[in-house]
Amino acid sequence: MIALSLAEIAAVVGGQTHDIPDPSVQVTGPVVRDSREVQPGSLFVAFVGERVDGHDFANAVVEAGAVALLASRPVGVPAIVVDDVQSALGALARHVVRRLGATLVALTGSAGKTSTKDLIAQVLARKAPTVFTPGSFNNEIGLPLTALSATDETRFLVLEMGARGIGHIRYLTDLTPPKIGLVLNVGTAHIGEFGGREQIAQAKGELVEALPADGAAILNADDPLVRAMASRTKAKVILFGESGEADVRAENVRLTDSGQPAFSLHTPSGCSEVTMRLYGEHHVSNALAAAAVAHELGMSADEIATALSEAGSLSRWRMEVTERPDGVTIVNDAYNANPESMRAALRALAAMGKGRRTWAVLGKMAELGDEALAEHDAVGRLAVRLNVGKLVAVGGREASWLQLGAYNEGSWGEESVHVSDAQAAVDLLRSELRPGDVVLVKASRSVGLESVAQALVEAGTEGEVAAR
């Protein structure tokens, strides 16, 4: 964070100082909410959770180097006490962002936010110091913590914004007003909470409504609900996509033999060839979104193409590919799942598995409401249409719908199997995998299927898979 004294912070958040001998002492380290992340000069934010109360770590964090706590009650060590810690954290982030000389880039969408954010960050870092959301730290707590990690040297601040209802993104843009706003897509993620895609579009469009007249709204030309958001902003509109009307577009899209996308990048400043290190054709849209941001910020087509071709995955469990010594390929995409990302992952599996036996180890997609049965059934059917070798549906009711969809779609119903939990999936795969197989593991985060992927990776190092 930019250096601020405890007195300045107290004034910004409307708090009272307690047990602070010298209010001129500055916070020079990171602002954190996890006691394990405290460094000398830190400000520790004491949240009260369902199971853990941050105030209980007061002595420990000060001993570890924190100069004070942002707290809701006195704790016997230096603290700035406020009525509402979350609101105070947001106020501090708003103050710091306004003092920065950085350009704020915010993005949202139903699918691909984190992967796109990682691409934008890697591209812009070629141009100037860039700070970006770690993982999917994109809510009312994670976003201000990310903003507060920027320093005087930061020139680009890339912020992922999530939403679970109308008004959420409006709140986040009030904390960190963006100059550039990117909307990727409007899908069915969290549709059970929103009630429909139109309501999701209403929520996502709050981002472009927050942009200034001298800003830029970067919109997906291939998604009608996103493209329609052009009428909701006073900023300049830049379209990206495969549409011929897109300002930043891809032509000659193809996949390499290993399933990595390649395409010709066209921008208003020129054209250049891209071959990505990431897996799956869905990354083309993500790359175009990142390219549109970079173009708006003055990078050439060649600079952007080089950066995209060299960019990797910065966040765990998102199409994370491991090649085992025995020739089995594990694709860990278990961080989260919705219908759009599930379809994209299955298509990537099909591309990667040409000439090889493929496995889709899938679990529940959460928060789909009344659409849950139809969407799980559709994913099971798609696995058949893509000629996935075997579907392993893991879990309860939703997993049974996945298997039923596969069974009803084609004659290979006997090639789909429903198992009760992650361990049962691991046991099955350990007994049946053979060298050369490709395994995709994907479900909503709550299912915890990353344990399946990890077990399979470890099995390869232990030599547990028999050659067949």
C-alpha cells in the first residue's frame, strides 16, 4: 500500500485510535485479513467470521510486525476501531485509489473472468508495473484488499468484479472507479440467485454505467446481451470477438494438436499471429478481451500477440495440465463450474484427446435454480456428442442427472458411471486408467474435486497405474 500514517487512516475511515502511542507511525506493508500473511508494517483487518474472530489474533499479528489492527473493538494493542470493518476497508481502498496515478481496469462476466484477468495482467505488465486480483478475490472484501496492494509505482490496476445480485458491481465500482470496463459474457452462472439471464445482464452492465465519458467500455460483440450494454454507457465502446464488426477480432481460429488455440489477431493498429500456451478454444475470446484492453492502452498488435503467446495460467485449478511419467494427462479445472465453462472444458478435452482415450470426471454445477436438471442433463449429452470415452459423474442428485443425460443421448450409456464421492472416483480411475489417457476433472468449488486431480497426479509419481 502507499504509505499512510495511522492518524491519516483513522481520519479516512472515521475510526478512533486505541492503544496507539504514536499516530504518526505509517503503514508501509500490505493490508491483510489473514494473520499468516502479516509482514512488518502491515495493517491487519480483523473480521468476525462464522468460525474465526480476527480480533483473537491481535497479539500475534502485532508480534509478527503489524503496526495496528482495523477492528470493531479495542484489543489491547494498537488499533483503529470502527463501527463496521468492511465499510471502513472499502473507504480506505477508495481513498488510496483516488491518490494513485494508476489506470483502473475492471472486468466482469459469467465465465472466464479469472483467466481473462490473468491474461490482461500479463500483457499489461509488459508495458508498466501492474497489480491485479489474485485468484478470484473479486468480492466486497477481496477487491479492496487488492486495490490496497497497489503502490506509487503501480500504473495499471486490474480488478475482477463478481456479482451475486443487482447492485453488487455498482458497490464495487464506487469503491474503485474504473477507467476501462470489460464485460465478457452473460451466461447462466448463479442464475438461481438472479432469476434469469436478463437480470444477470442488468447486474453485469452496472460496470459500464460506472465508466466516465473519457473511459472505454470493452464489450463482447458475439454476445447480444453484452453488446446491448453499449446503450448504457457514456464511454467509448470497443467491441471484441470473432464477429466481422468487432474492433479487435480473431480470424483463422484453430487448435494445435495439443489443444492450444491459435489465431490471427486483428486490431485497429495492425495484425499479428497468436499461438497460446493455454488449452481450449474458449481462451480465444478471453485473449481478444485482453487484447482490446491492451490496444486501448497503447500497445501494438505485435506486442499484444507476443504477450498472449507467452502468457500462462496464474491461478490454480483452471485447465491446469499435468503430464504424468506414464503418459496419462490430467486436466484439473476443478476450481468452479457453470454450464458455459463446463461445455468449454469438454470441448477442450475432446481436442486434446484426439487419438487417445478420454475421461470426463464431472460433478455438480451449483446455483442453477430451476435450470439445474436441464443444464446437468445437457452437459451429460454433450459429453456423448463429443465422443468423450467415459463420463464419471461424482456426487448426489446432480451427478445422477449428468449420467442420465449421457445415457439417454447415445448407445454408450454403459460407458458412463455414477459414483458417490471423490474417493470412489479416485479408486475407479486408479484401477482403470492406462498410459495415454486424458482425464478432465471439473465441478463447482463446493464439490472439492481438486482432490481427485491431485490424487491422480500423485498416483502417477508413485507408479500406481498399471500398463494395460
